[in-house]
Amino acid sequence: MCADLDSVAADNTANIINQQGGKAEALTLDVANEDAVKSAIQDTATAFGSLDVIFNNAGIGGGNDWHKTISVNLSGVYYGLHHGAVYMAENGGGAIINTSSLAGLVGVAGPPGVRPVAEIGPGPGAYVAAKHGVVGLTRQYAIM
């Protein structure tokens, strides 16, 4: 199942997989919506008979909306990770892959002459915090 908020992108990815001999369907999904993610996991398992792999690759740029950046980049990954792990634990296992970013390991410096923090809002701070959170969640779930 290829899930994306952008239905055209989801369709394109599913088409590429199908053209290469795989089996894929597209799903429009807002990963910031926990109920939608939980339903997508169940719907995927039903459509394909099982759910063996989840690839959480949620992410948007920093922007100026702290809550939206955290909701998509961190909460969206958490919802897929958590509900996927619960499903897999109850159904024989599987693998979950989370994509973070180099920004999940270090801070991100802007180029010289960047405006003062007070003028640019949370921007890169929200992105960096979310990607660090993805690394932490991944490490925690790996030992659970």
C-alpha cells in the first residue's frame, strides 16, 4: 500500500511498483490523523492478507507552523510505528523502517546572515526536534 497525502504521488508510486511486477495499491492518507493511520494499517492487512513491512517516511519542511511540523514529522511516524507494531506483534511479526534525517542527529545551521530566530519562527527548530524524536522513538521501539 502506497500512502501519501498527495493522491497523485501515491498513485504514481503504486504504478511504478506494479509495472515492475510487484503488487501495490494507492491510498490517500494524512499521517497526522491517528485514526486514519490505524485504519490504513488494518485496511492494508485486509487487502494483502498480511502486513509484513511498514516504511514510515513522513515529512514536511520546517515552515513556520510548529504544530503541523510536529504532527506530520513526529506524530505521523509514531502512529505508523505504534499501531504497526501492535498489529505485527499480534500477527506473527514484521519489520518497521522509519526514515529520519541528518537533522535527527545534529542541529541544522542556516547560512551566514540568516535572520534572527525571533523573526523566523520555529522553522528548522520544529523539523530538527521532530527528526530527533523519530530517532528516539525508533531506538525505544527497537528494544521493546
